[in-house]
Amino acid sequence: MSKVKPYSNYSDFKQKWLGELPSHWHVMRTKLLFDLITEPAPVGNSEELLSVYTALGVKPRKELEARGNKASSTDNYWRVKKGDVIVNKLLAWMGAIGISEYDGVTSPAYDILRPKENVNPYFYNFLFRNPIASREFKRHSRGIMDMRLRLYFTRFGDIKLPLPPIEEQDKIVKFLKFKLTKIDRFIGKKKKLIKLLNEQKAVTINQAVTKGLDSTVKMKPSGIEWLGNIPENWDIRKLKSIVSTKITDGPHETPQFVENGIPFLSAEAVNSDGTLSFENKRAYISKELHTLYSNKCKPQFDDVFIVKSGSTTGKIGYVSVKCDFNIWSPLALVRTKKELISGEYAFRSLQAEYFQSQVKTSWSFGTQPNIGMGVLENLFIVIPGSFNEQAEILQFINDEASIINTTISTIEKEIALTQEYRTALIAEAVTGKIDVRAFVIPTVSEQEELYDEIEEELDMVAEDAESYENE
């Protein structure tokens, strides 16, 4: 944004959510910029079925079948043309709105908006999918609670939107597409680096928990072809043989949640590094319900969790805190026999590729993977011959993982700050806080040089924010 500046003149159009706009812009109601389309698809049609997603925008349903049910028929669904905007009335305020790059059909539960003359739908796609619009959509939605809010076109149609001249809309769209390509490339490189670091960590853990730290120790066949040899004094056990209580899970019912009480965790509370995030708890339950559920499952310090259903099946969590909380059915609780193996060592061992590959080859798959308790307890774990060796391996893994995790955490902060920058850039462009009319899209050769400049700028954004946080 260093090479673009604000406009010379601004005016107050009495739209608080937009702030002041360039004086030569206009504001106009949505219904004067878009037509509401209700064109039914013919009976027996075979057109592309489209859905709109909060994170992804509009996508063909066949590409993301795990995210929703298949439609048995699309007769009388709404027809969609490329360039139309699809609105999920129920989730528009959460970002489930976007432009379609496809011709096709979509559910009658959605609204289809077709741009009128002198309206660039891509300009409004950037606006509609930005948090500033989401907040305004929520204000105009109607319902008794957040998850029942609906943005009907009778309300959406009356929302006043910024209207730059069409030439300016086009210019803003080109500017944002160019800039966001570079920003997304930067983010992609950072995510790729995180993936490589996680792979490095996985190799380190797997080598340590299957071969040990001493490369000169005598080995023996494990009896498992793909595992190979293990140290001579090590053992292989089924998971059910190393637990002090039968592997169990949380309640198979939806509890009554309360405003304050005992934290109730599910799969989303297990972080990628295995720590538990109480901020990502499902909700709170009452002390009475906690007492009831604790008759079956009461988590405690040094317990291990295995996610056994959903998109993160196989993820391993570890209880490193001493506090009251409870878990839902997607989590299986493993409590080790302390005289045989510590919970923390089991946690690291179950994170290893040798165990994760067992999970992947054993799970069943519906819309998402899941693995039954009877299957879990018969998976095997490799156990060192002595507690001293366990402790040495655990210390080695924790030291190595700490270094990698710290690096990953720094990169994740950079990604988060860059995404904030991305969101702010879009908001400033579509509300006229920056003037991009004079911005020239570089040639291909110039773009590579400019990419280096943008990458430096993004690194500076992250460094400046981190420095500010540490002051």
C-alpha cells in the first residue's frame, strides 16, 4: 500500500459502516445494483450443482462432497450464471456469500443476485466477503439467535453500498487481484515451510520411538514387515494392554450447555502440537452434568486423547494441566499403566508415523473418517526396555520439538498478520480509503522484482507488529 495514497476529497454519505467515501462516488441500495433471480432449472437437468462456503466462496458440490450431502435431484433448483452472486441467507453474516465462476444450479434456500449494467460483480464480491460487510449483514439479519439469523433480500436489498464509476470498479478489481496473488503466494510459501517443518518433526519423533537414540544398540526383528527392526530389549504391545483403565470416550449425546461451568472439549480443542486449547472448547457444562459424565470418563493429568472421528481423526492430545474438564465422544481417552509407560511418552509415540499409519489403514470412511474403540485398542505401540530410556528419548523429542514448534509459531504469527494485512487492503480499496486509479500492473519481468519488494514489505509488517507486541 506504500505506492497508493488516499483520494483528495471525501464526503460523508451517512453510512457508518463504510466511513467517508470519495466525493465522486455514490451510494445505492443493493436492489438497484442487483436483480434477485428466481429461474428454476428444468426437470431432469444435469447441470453443475453449486454451493457457497464461508471459507471458500462458491464451489461445485462434487469437489467438496464431504462438506455437505449430495442432492438426490436438482429439479427446480435455481439456475446460476457465471458472474452471479450466491447468498446463503442463513450464513451470509458469517461470509457465506460469493461470486460464481460457473454456470450451474444451486439450492432454492439460496438467493441469486445478478449484477445490473455498470456493476462489476467482482468488486462487490471483494466487499461482500470482507468482515466490514459481514458485520453489516448481521445487523440486517433477522432471527431469535445467531445460528438462526437470516438475511432476506427484503433487508439485504435495502443495504446501501458504495458505487464507484464502473471504470474505477474495474481498476480496483485488477489492483486487488494483482496484489492478492502476491500476498497469497507469500502465505503459500510460509504454509509450505510449516509443512516441511512438521514433516521434519514427524521423522525425528518416529525414528526416536521406533529405533531409539543409540545407533550401536543390538536390534531384533519387530515381526512387522514395514516397521523393520527394533532395539533388542524393546517390546511391542497392543494399546489395550498398556492402559490402566479401558479406553473410553465422552458422552454420545449433546449436553445442555451453560454460560459458565466446567469446560467441555471436543476434537477442535486439540492443537496441532498436541496441546489442549481451552479457548477452543465446545462450551461449558454444569457441575452436575460433569459429575454424571465423570462416571464414564473423567480426564486427568498425564492422560492422552486420540481424535477418533471427523476430519482430524488420529490427532493426538496430551493433558499437561491439572483442572476439571470433560470431553465429548469424538475424543478417546487413553490412561497408561505408569509402571509400564508414562502418558507423556505414549503421547509422543502415538504421534509417530508408525502409529498414525495404523490409524489411517484401520479407519472407516463415511462423509468423514472415524475409527471405532474396538479397533483403536488393538493397534500396537512400541515400548522401550526401561524407564531411563523412555526419559532420555522423551527429553530428546521434547527438545527437538520445542525448537521446531517455536519456529512454526513464529511463522503462524507472520501468516496471521499477513492475512490481517490482506483483509485491511481489500477493505481500504473497496471503501475508497486508497486511490488505485494510477496504479499500473507491472509486466511479467517487473512482477518478479516487485514480488521481492512486496515480500520485504510483508516481512516488515510482521516484524513491526511483533516488535509492538513485545514492547
